[in-house]
Amino acid sequence: MAGVVCVGAQWGDEGKGKVVDLLTERADVVVRFQGGNNAGHTLVVAGVQTVLHLVPSGVLHEGKTCVIGNGVVVDPEVLLHEIESLQARGLLKDPRRLAVSGQAHVILDVHKRIDRAREQYLPRKIGTTGRGIGPAYEDKVARRGLRMQDMLKAQWPDLLRERIASVNTYLTGMGAPSITGAELEEMIARTRRHAQALRDHVTDTVFLLDQARRAGKNILFEGAQGTFLDVDHGTYPYVTSSNTVAGAACAGAGVGPTAIQRVVAVSKAYTTRVGEGPFPTELHDAMGQRLRETGAEFGATTGRPRRCGWLDLVALRRAVCLSGADALVVTKLDILSGIGPLPVAVAYEVDGKRVTEFPTDTDDVTRARPVYREHPGFDGELRGARTLAELPPNARAYVEMMASELGVKLALVSVGAGRGEEIMLDPVF
Ligand code: GDP
Ligand code: IMO
Ligand code: MG
């Protein structure tokens, strides 16, 4: 039995979906432990693209169990839609293959309303995905949230009515329209239908994972978002509302630290970010545009163009430290082909001082000017490479430089979006 956590080492969209799909080959159970449908994880198998927002990225492997843990916030409508579209493709026929924690908090319509109203009416914008993630986690921590198991109860309409009454006060205070009685009744009817349809999936996932662990199964924990979107460790307040670092897998799935043996950090060969917030190596020029176009850097959830920039070793070192990563996955190396030389941030300058540690104060990150070291570029088609030796020498040197700078073992180098377009060095399980 082994437990492996896979997390994003940057600001999300590192290619975790593809990596989890690959690592599932040797896993028995794949678990999401935080975030919600703010995530968009893309898998490309035999030319067919699948974008998953809530269902774990192991789902394309028949016979593996997928778990949505207690730490996830679940939009029942989105989950149902995702299940139905997978079923329409002949997947997930057996409801036992997808287990959803009864303790996972529910994202209600009102959470989405509040999320969007804040982005529209309040002066400071985070650039959220508008999926209600923050407000749902706020209710959870404030001890007034509703959980998946509550949806199955006879008193669900009363629980919902009670919640909406206090939310309306908040919405009107912001200048946003409140929820009408008719809307509330429609919401009750709709969520009742969702509850019926999801009933067979809702279970005690802590027990399920414990059974799997005792039976010697391999468990893969799938992180969403990325290290610098972590609510504690990220560029606060320009973050998401959950802990995204590897340690969050324990509380968010209900396992102890002894259930985890390895941690995989996933990084692009360059950097991207969606939404607001500081990004020291961001490129505002034609090169940024080129990375966005060549890398198809548009959000898998909202379609927003991603901000693009050079690789940032200062940030990555911090990410490896925060998650205790011992394995590195580099994705999208192919996108850097034809560009050269390649600047890589090795330090920042903050108010004239050189710093090599990622600042804890977001104001300092905002003022940080990257100090670059140039790495020789490389050319040619990389997508066919299956061994490091098949890469152009400078491309190989680039990924080996990343692993050595970060002090972690290189586990995988991805050279294309498709399953199979990678160099597998260490399957981690
Ligand atoms: P995630 O949120 O971390 O799962 O990443 P996303 O799916 O949001 O974004 C990563 C994008 O890059 C997706 O469109 C993937 O299909 C694509 N991708 C992943 N690895 C590679 C790669 O090595 N090369 C290329 N060209 N695309 C990749
Ligand atoms: P995956 O799992 C990239 C960003 C949003 C915004 C901030 C807060 O696909 O890597 P939220 O809706 O969570 O309150 O938004 O976090 N964000 C992501 N950026 N990838 C993601 O997920 C993200 N999930 C949230 O753009 O800046
Ligand atoms: Mg994504």
C-alpha cells in the first residue's frame, strides 16, 4: 500500500489532470481533497479531450475508485452534469466507482450569487472563478454550512429556507438583488432532485479510504489549484479559499500523515496565472502573447486568457518546501521549443535588496523584480520523445536543472497534452 499526493507547484493549471491520469495506472483509488469546481483538469486520451471539475482525474481508468473527500465543496448540479456526461460516454456505470463524502459542504446558488456580486459590486477584485467556492468555505468555517448528507434529509427545505433568509440580508447590504420566494421554492425543488440523483454516491469516504488502506491499495490524492493559491501560503488575499498544499490531503480526505509516502509537485516549464494578484515573472510583451498562443493558455473552467511568464525558481523552491515534495513533474516543455535563450528567475530584487526566499508579504511579492539567469534554448519537435536522451540536449539540461535546483527527483517530463506524450522516469507508486 502507498499513498501519493499530487499538487500544483505554481498558480494552478500546471497539468495535474494529465499527471493524475497517468499515475492512476498504478493506483486503486483517486481522491480529490479540497477545492471545488473552480478546478478544471484536462485529460487528452486518444485525441479525445475531457475536462473534469469535480470528478477525480482517475475516472477514465475502468475499475478504479474515485472519491470526492470531505474537504471538497460540491456544487450538486455541476457534479450531476459531470457524472451524466461521463455516463453518456459509457463511463462510471457503477455508482460505487464514485464516492462522495456526506461531510463535503454543498455549494448553493446563493454562494455563487455572493461570489459574483462581490466581483461586481466591491472595489477589490480577486478574479475568482465565480463558482461560489469562497462563500461556501466561509459558511463551513462559520459553522452554518450545509453538507451533502443534509441534502438527503427530510428537513432539507427548512435548512435551506433558514440559510437563504440570512443571505438575503447580506446581498441587499451590498446593493445586490435578493433571492425571491419563488426562486427559493424553485431552488428547494431542484436541489431535492439533485439529492435523489446523487444519493447512491454519498457515503462515509473516511471509512472507504481506511478499508482501502488496510487492504493494501494504492491511493492517489489529487490536488486542485496550486501552491500560491493556498489560503495560508499563497499570495493572500489573491488566493482561493482552501489549503492547496500536500498537507491538506490529510484533513481533506480524512487520513493521517502516515498514509502518505510521496509527494509529487507539478510545474509547467514556464509560469501561468489566472485572475488577479502578483506574478513576478509575468511577461506583458509579445513573448507573453506567444506563450499564451502556443501553450493554448486559456482557462479550462472560465475560458479566461491565462497570464504567462518565465519559470520562477524562487517560487518553486518554496512550493517544494511547503508540500515536502520529493518528486517533480515538468509539463509543457514542448511549448518552449524555438524560444531562446530562456530566462529563469533565480532571485528577486525587493526595494534594491536581493532575496532568494519567496516573500511572505504579498506587498513584497508585488514589488519583487525577478533576477534572471539565462538558460540556452532548444528547437524542434519534442512530442515524440520518450526518454531524456531523445530530447534536444538543452531541453534535457533545462529539466535536469529544475530538478537539481529544487533538490527533488525528476519523475516525469510531459511533452504534449495527450496521454503517452511524456517521458516517464519514476511512476511513483
Ligand atoms: P490542471 O488544472 O493542473 O489539471 O491543468 P489544466 O488542464 O487546467 O491546464 C493544462 C493544459 O495543458 C491542458 O489543456 C492540458 O491538456 C495541457 N497540457 C498538459 N501537459 C501538456 C504538455 O506537456 N504539453 C502541452 N502542449 N500541453 C499540455
Ligand atoms: P486548477 O485545479 C487556476 C484562481 C482564480 C482566482 C483565485 C480565486 O484547474 O489548477 P476561486 O474561484 O477559487 O475563489 O478563485 O483562484 N483559481 C484557479 N486558477 N487553476 C485553478 O484550478 C484555479 N482555481 C481557482 O482564477 O484567481
Ligand atoms: Mg486547470
